[in-house]
Amino acid sequence: MSNVFALIPARGGSTGIIQKNIQPLLDQPLLAYTIIAAQKSGVVDAVYVSSDDDQILAMAHYYCAERIKRDYHFARDDSPLDPVVAEFIHRVKPAGKDTIILLQPTSPLRQAKHIVEALAEYRDFPCCRRLISVYEISNKYMRAYVGGGEFLHLLAGEHTSLILREDLPSLYLPNGAISIFKVDDFLREEIIPRSHLIPYLMPEKESLEIRNEEDIRQAEAYLRARS
């Protein structure tokens, strides 16, 4: 029987908020919201926190999560998540059919129910290679122009200017809250799958990503209203 692993990448460095991943958010550190959501979901066999920072790893231990001391080469501002996942697979050695649920700690409004629903949706589409959580945005942006060169260019091509807005396709932005894929699909190219994606739709308010102090205040206001 295959296992489900929650992997929470929580590096120590942060350009917006110092030690953002353990910044207080109401009565708990930011990281705790993601650990607790994974644990409460009841669909995860083990929760791992990957970090280069000893303080973050100590916090993970306090909340009963497994810990992986991340190689500092994979904890820079511009470090992609692919080597973080590869390091997890190398250390933990999950089976190829096992599932990884990647949960960013900067999404504290993601709840256990979202993880449960997303995993169920992922399992309903065996032909997909990855599920990502998203929220819907206005399709008017299909008519946006791209600058940076000598001339402007339509983002989605010239034909979009001829299509009625109600006939334009839906648009979604990823929110970083949930990403699900199998170990085998990662190991094909040693990267998180970029094709055959399906969406898990979340409300825009619950898609908030913590990047600055204003985001902290918005998250606290939402959490107070929700309790």
C-alpha cells in the first residue's frame, strides 16, 4: 500500500520578514498552521519539515513533525524546490508509488479540509502528473499586453482581441498552498512535474501568501473572523 508524505519546505532566510516561517501569527508561529493542517487532515502518513535553520527544525520537533536538515546550497533566495524534494527522496527513500504533498508554510489559511479535498481530487484523475491549488482571476487579463521590448505584444496572442470576454477561457493563479505528485513522476526528470496538471480551486481569501507585514495583519484578521 502506498504512503502519503507531507513535505513542508521552510528555509531560514527571508527577504521580507526576518525568520518569516516562525513569525508569530496570533497565538502560534506561522509554520505551525501548516504542520497542524497536515496532521489534522488524517490523510497523511508522515509530516516532514525541510530546513537549513536549527530554530525552525526545533519548532517542527515541538509540533511533532519529522525533520530534515537541508543542505545550505538549497536554501538560498533563488533556490528552486526541485533539489529540496530530491533531497527528501534521497533521505527518506519513499516508494515510487508513494505520494508527496508539498505544503508551503507561507499559506496559513489553508486548512485540513483543503488537503483532504485536494488529495481526493488528485486520486480521481490517475492520468494527471500533478495537482496544484489555485484561485480564479478575471479572464480580462487574457487581453493584457506584454512590454519590455520596442513594441507591446498581446499576452495570449492577437486572436484574443477578437473573442468576446464571455467566450474567453477561465484564468487561475497558483497560490502555493498545495502541490501533489507521485515520487515516480518526480524521478522521471528529477523535477516537480510541469505537465499534465489539474487544479484544486480555493477561495481567493484563503489563498493568501505571507510575504510582508501587511499579509500578516490580513491573515490575523481572517483567522479571528473564522474562529
